[in-house]
Amino acid sequence: MAKIKDENQYQIILKRVEELMDIVTEETLPSDPNFVELDILADLAEEYEMEHYPVGQPLLSDVLKLRMNEMQLSQKTLAELLGVSTSRISDYMNGKMKPTFNIAKKMHHNLNIDANLILA
């Protein structure tokens, strides 16, 4: 199968994928030409994106901020939930310190954060 050669081709393919997304529905059969075209172009676009726009692992500090927002937790409440001081939470949020194994376990269980991300 061909590969996307440059950004211009990538943009053209993205435009076509958007057009096909309006045409292809859940009821569209996999044998439908539009379905097949969408499947092929989406795979090509994904391959190009992985090579040219890789997404790295998020920082623990960013994940903590997001989870605090989602759970509507203050730093004080988060500190109580994890059994640490608010200054320790600040250290985690600023990336100045990594959590201990016990705190990492609490983050994983209480905040549902992937353990691999916490221990990275």
C-alpha cells in the first residue's frame, strides 16, 4: 500500500476522510466502496500521524490537575485522600517530586490513574 509522502497529501486525505465520515454510517456495509475508501485513507492518515505527530506520555502533574478538575478536588482534599501534606501535592503538581510507591498505589486506586504513568 502507498504511503503519504508529504503534508499536502496528508491534508488532502484528511479532507476526503471528513467527506467520507458524512457518507459512511453504522449501517454501511464493509463491502461498500465508500467504507473501503474510508478505511484505507484513515489507516494511511494514522500511519502518517504516528510518524510525524507522535503523542508522548502525559506528565503526572498534568494528569493530576485533570483528575482534580474532573473530581472537583482541591489540593487540600487531594492531600487528605492520599494521606500527604498539601505541600507534597504541590511538589507532585510542579514536577519537583515523584510519589513514593505507597502514594503511587493510592493515586492508582483512588484517582484511577494508570500505574505506568505514575511510576514513569
